[in-house]
Amino acid sequence: MGRVTTAMNVDTAYARCEEITRLQAKNFAYGIRLLSRPKRRSLSAVYALARRIDDVGDGDLSVPEKLAGLGRIRAQLRNIQLETEDPVLLAVRDTTGRYPLPLDAFDELIRGCEMDCTHVPFETYDELVAYCRLVAGSIGRLSLAIFGSDDFAIAAPRADSLGVAFQLTNILRDIREDRDQMGRVYLPREDLELYGCPPDLAGAQRDLPMLISTLARRAESWYEEGLSLLPLLDLRSRACVATMAGIYRRVLARIVADPAQVLTTRVSLSAPEKVAVAARALLAGRA
């Protein structure tokens, strides 16, 4: 009877993670739903914990409180095998028994969020890419552990590159929101200076679109490298990744078509457009 209760608790934990994913993963949820149930549940657990980490870093607490909160999550991960009533931690713990989840990648995400808390501006594009690897390449590698691959040595760098592409797209999409709501500007100072934009982007409406176009082209090169991951995945995992990448890549294309719009609005796809991307990805994988 005890074993049944444990199984039910785990099922409840996964159900909570899937609910978090449905409600909060505006783009990832469309790809995740294409996975088999075991992989879908485990990837939802990864997302739910990553979301928790992000929410601490982006929340309204003071910087010391945020850093303390991130430290607590780091400690919880180091003791992930301990009994817990936390559904997200329980689901992640169960996932570690099913897949070779690299928990150190969560620590990379935490380090990236700690950088967000203190937010020292990036001087160079290379520094920006290093940050993207922490906060998004880490998620690519965690996801790959669940997708599975016959050659992780080749697949892992490609998953990392796709994460960088996603994060660069996020940064371009959220320029106005990050600056106005978070007080953060992620664009490298060397590029801001090159295009004549002030560090706080004030009055940069004329020159900033040119910088956005440049960074968008760089992001596209990361997509090209990252999407070489697809042949290394099984059919449903391939469709999942292709859906996520397709949604983000279309957002990037819209930014490229009109770079100035990110200064006034948040570029996104409608729900029907996202469904269409998922359907095309699934059909392409079956062809």
C-alpha cells in the first residue's frame, strides 16, 4: 500500500509541473506536448524548476533576498534525493532516476540568475554568449538528457547552441521590458558604442534598430548550428525541438523585418500560429 501512495504522490507532483508548464511556458508548451507521456512529464519537471529559479531572479525581492533564495534552491538540488513534499522537487528527483539528468546544469542556470540579480552590464558579445550558455544552454542540455541521443558528445554542444539562439531571441524581444521593468540592458557595451547607442538606450530609437539587426543575424547563426541537433533525436523529440525552434525563429524573423518594433511592443506569435508550427514540425518528422 505504501508503494501505491508513493506512486500517487509522484503522479500528483508531475501533474503540478505539467500545469505550471501549460500556464507559464508560452512557447515551450507547444513543443513539450508532442513528446511521449514519460518524457513530457519529465521535461515539465525541468521547466517547472527552471521557472522557479527564474522567478526568484526576476522577482520583487531585494538583491540579498534573491541571492539567498537562489542559494536555497542550490542546496535543495544538492540534497535532491531527500524526502520532500515539494511537488516540483519530487518530480525532478523522480526524473533523475529515469534519465541521466545533469543537475550541474541547474547550478549553471542559478549562476546566470545570480548575474541577473547584480546585473553587471556585458562589455563584449562573448560575455553575452557566456551568459546565454548559463541561462539557456543549460536548459538545452537538461532537455537533451530527457530526449536521449545515440551520441551525447556531439548532441550536447548543439543543444547548447540552440539554447543560446533562444536566449538571444528573448533578449532582442524583451529589450523594452527588461530595461523599463527590470532596469537591465543585456546588449554588449562594445556594440552599443559601435552603433552610437547610450548604455541605458535613452534616445536610441534611430540607431538601435541597426544593432538589433546585427544581433539578430548572429542569433540566426546559432539556430543553424543548433538545429543540426534534430537528426540525432527520435521522431517525437525532433518534433518537439523543431516546434520550439520554429516558434522562436519566427519571432526573430519578425524582429528582423521591423527591428524598431521591439522598442514599443513585445513581438510574439498567436496561439493558432504556434499550433500551425507544431503541426508542420510533426508532419515534417514523419515525412
